[in-house]
Amino acid sequence: MVNVILIDVSGLSRTLQVTEGQSLMQAAVSAGVHGIVGECGGSAMCATCHVYVDGAFSDQLPTPLETELEMLECTASERLTNSRLACQIKISAVHEGLLVRLPERQ
């Protein structure tokens, strides 16, 4: 299990234990995290799992594919340079302690 830290807009922190190979979106939805919707089920088609990845972890994530970049243009909250779709973040051991912030709305 890999520990991932989610911080909501109020500053409340929650640590998820995520199985390696699982997407961050799958883990968050399964844990009932308010603020991650995942309407499309993880196919990068809805942008309802938008998150802000802490800069310390940006080198540990693969470069976003074109489909993810296109969906990030449709986010309900402001797109930032560290915006990613949680469905496209597949968790592995290198992500231990990954810190992500949830946007105000999806």
C-alpha cells in the first residue's frame, strides 16, 4: 500500500492507502472522498477528478497524454501548471507520500 495525502479546499488533510497499480481517482472514489467524482469511470473524458499535484512530485508522474491535456481545458476550477486528472495517475511505490490538493469544485 502507498500513502497518498489529499488536502481539500478547507485545508483538511486525509491520507489514503492506495494499492499499487490503482489510479488515484479509483482509490479516492472507493474511499468516498468528497471532491473527486470520476463520472467517466477513469477514461479521461470528464475532468471531474481534477487535482493539483504538489510540485515536489511532478517529476514522479509521467507526462500527460494529449487526451488528459484536452480534458484539463474543461475543468470547473482553475487549471494550474500542476493540474492533473486523478484517473491518469497510476500509483506505484515511488508515489509514497504523494501530496495532492483538491480544487474548489469539479
